[in-house]
Amino acid sequence: MIKEQWTIKSVLSWTQNYFEQKSVENPRLSAELLMADTLKLKRIELYLQFERPLEKKELQSFKQRILRRVKHEPVAYITGSKDFWDSSFEVSPHVLIPRPDTETLIETAIEHIDSKNTIIKILELGVGSGAIIISLAKQFSQHVYFATDRSFPAICTAQKNSKRILKTNNVTFILCDWFYGFSTKHQFNLILSNPPYIPTQDLKTLQPDIVNFEPSIALDGGENGLNHIHKLIQHAADYLTDDGLLMIEIGFDQSQTVKNFATSTEKYKNIQSIKDYAGHERVVIMNKK
């Protein structure tokens, strides 16, 4: 399949062409990330060592990664990690792979947290890999953080990432479905979530990398994609401090419907949406009345 003693450069070129033939998404990037993982190098180091011949064991190891990728298994699951914000997070098929879209949620939360002069309590619902809450806790270690997920493997993954990335133990992870691990005596200054928001009927139209490998529990938002979003909005006010803030990542075409629902509950004020870098309204925020 791949000749022995081929260089990094030639193997990458061959792999890119092979991935293109197999309709693998982002063929060049996939090849580079898998090569970097095989050789335990950073991507930039591949270019600095372009003419380095690969050893037989390295070629065999890389071949195994190629065979997994042509089946459309996501690169992050093959390498076991995904870079997000300013950290690298362990991921597995038990958790959703962190995406650039979610950086809008991070940026919005940072802007809010940065304006606080006192210690606040922050809750993430549906923590997954922990990418959101850990990124915030890394930047603002003085605050108190809680995170929930109904998936035990997801909670375990988030805990591992927290121990590796954070120098403090200020994130408490709770195995429960949304708010069911709390009483209304627990009040938070900020609640945020990236819930499942893809309509059930749309799941089958997603790329095979997603629909065949990522957990449907983290994707399926019900018939119209809004089942979980509506549930969060309906109940979050009971767990927010006065004027506390709710932030939810949404689908690119759900903004107006979500804002209308939030208004109809008569529990919130200052309801607005935040656009991502592609110009899509990606995050809805609202304060408790």
C-alpha cells in the first residue's frame, strides 16, 4: 500500500490523494493530523521534517489510522483528542467532538464572567468532554463550577480532562439529566448549555463522520430540534439568581423560535441572540426577571 522508506512528504501526498478518492472530508488536514499523531509530533514539525524517511513500524501504525479514516471515523476519535479553545481535550465516541461553533458560547460567557468582581456560581448542563466548563474554569479559577451529564462515560471523560488541564479542583461533576440533580435551593449566577438541537429527521442527512460515529444522545433534539432547548428555558429560571443569565447554543435557524418561546414563559428579560463568525445566530442569552 505504502512503499517502505517513503518520506513524510510523499506519504502525506499519497494519503491526501487516497482520501480524496474515498470522499474523506478535509483529506489533507486528516492526513496531517493522523501523521502527527503517529509520529507524536506537532503539525508544524511535519513540515520541518518533510524529507524524513518513515520507519516500517511508523508506516504500519499510520496505515491502521488510514484504514479507520476511510470508514469516515472522525480524526478526533482516532487520535483520542481534539484541540478546543486553548487546550487539548480527550474525546471518545461517548462524547460529542468540540466544534468551532461553540467558541461563540465560550466568548459570550467570558465577556459576562469578566465583568464580575465577586465569586459566582456557574453551571453547565450536558458537559460532554468538559470543553466548555473546563475552558472557563481555566481562565477564571476563582469562581465555582458545576457540570452535569446523564452519560456516565461522558462524566468520566470530563473528569479526566479536568484533572489534566486544571490546576485546581473547582469543578464538581454530577451524573444527572439536566436539573434533576439539584433542588431549587441551588442558585447559579450563570447557566449555560450546548444541548442536542438537531431535528430527528435531519440526523440521517448529516455527514457519515457524524451520524455513524458521534453519540446520537448528544445530537438528537427531537422532532423539531427544540425539545431540550425548551426544557432548559422552561426550568432554568428556577435555578438562577435574581438577574442570573442563561446561555444556550442553538441551531443556525432556530433563533427567532427560541426567543419567542423564552418570551412566552414570562420568566426572562433582555432576550437576545449572538452571531458566530459565519454570521449565524448561534447563542441565545437571557436574564431571569
